[in-house]
Amino acid sequence: MNTISKKTLFIAFVCLLFLTCAARPQTAPGAATLRLVARITPTAARPEPVRQFTFYLLTKSYGDIVKEVEAGDVVPPREDFIDTLKISPELKAWLKAHDILDLTMPGLDKALTPDDVLHVPEFLLAYQRSNSGGVTNGIPKPKYVDKDKTAHPEKYAKDVQDYLAALKKFIQAHPETMSGMELELDAVNPQRKWAQIQSDHKRKVQRQAPEVAQTNYLVGKADTDLDGVASINGLAPGKYWVSTLNLDAAAGDMRLRWDVAVNIQAGQAARVELTNLNALDARAASMQ
């Protein structure tokens, strides 16, 4: 073999060696592997593998990510919400002084006093309506008329005070007549609007938190096989969290989520077992 042929073969060998090395995946020095095994144990049953389910490896706890998203979309304080309501100042003051927003709840009358009924216009109107039509014997009747409000203001004011004084005595003697007022307060009930604000906030967090987790904190993800096993390779040393984000893994009567911390050591293979013991009950979480 002549010199040119040997030189050509040498160059071809070097090129082949270079291409082979370049084709191999490059692993950072000290990179580690995480192997996870996920199983759920339904009530009174044997453990079942969590099959073909995606697990995410994050640099931050998913619970903390949810808090981060919540902090960016804060629900207004209860008192600020009350200030936005189109109700009387007296009812706003009453709501702020009581841990009640649902004015249609059964037993509302137990939280009311005769003074509350007389002082809050919405309560007075509800009381009058619930006792109108002759259903309540002996209830005082107002003697004032609207035309006297401008024509005879002093007489009108006296008649109003006389009526309220008589009504207060009647309510004190017959507290059972406040029962049923809640049926007349639906139009001014703030609970529905407050519940909608809370629900919208929860849905927004549930929608945004997985996006934030995958955009800002995702290191890797893997799908489990039929045995509930998955691996993530090429990890740098550090602390991570194995998470299902807001997805539920189900088996039998169990619906679980995981947000489990794991420490990765350089060049070592770490193993995490995901079971009922280190999981979150997704049913309880959905009720919060």
C-alpha cells in the first residue's frame, strides 16, 4: 500500500472516530440518574402500579409554585369586597362585624337582634315582608305616610319613631317572628358573588400553576411503564421535587398527587418510591 493510500485511510479513520463521538449523547461530569417507582394502594386492596403516567422533576416544590401564583392573583380582602357591594351602609357595617356573608342561610335569625332588624334597612324590609299578609297576629302597623315626609316632616319623624319603638317591643316579645327573614334576603345576599370570586381565583391558579412550573422550574419529565417505573437521566447534583402537578393518579377509590423532595448526589443513582404514604389526597385538595 502506497503512502497516499495509508494517508487516506488514516484521515477516513479519524473522521469516522470524530463522527462516532459526536453522535454519542454528551453527559455532564458527575451527572446522576433518578429512578422512581409509583404505586397506589386502594382501600382493602393490593398496591397497583401507576402505569403510563407522566411525572415531572422540578427545582421547586409544586405547592410553593401554587403559592407563588396565588400571590400574583390575590383575592380582595373580605372588608374590601363588602365595600364594593350595592347595599346600605348599615348592612355593610353589620357584615363587617359578623362572620357571615350568606344572608340566606337557615337560622340567620339566631344571629340577629331586634336592634339589627330596626337599624339595617334590608333586615327591616325582610322582616316586614316575611310577616306581611296577616300571617303574624298583633304586629304593629306603620301610621306614617310618604306625603307627610315633605308636608309634615315633624309628624312623619314622630310616627316613624313610634312605629319603630312599638315594633322593637313586639320583636322582643316574639323573637320567633324573625324566623324566615332569610327567604326575603336573596336579592341582597353577597355570598353568591363572593363564592364566584373564590371559584374564579381557584380556576385561574389551577390553570396557571402547571404552566409556571413547566416554564420556570422543569428539569425533566418521564412516563412510567406498565410496572409504574420511570427514569430521568443526566441530572446535576441538587434538591428536586417529583411532582404530578395538578394531575391525579387513580386506582380504585384513591386519587393521589405527589410533590416529593429528593436529593441528587453527583454521579449516583437515586431511587424514589411514590406511595400512599408520601402522596396528597387529591379529593381533599379539590375541596379546599
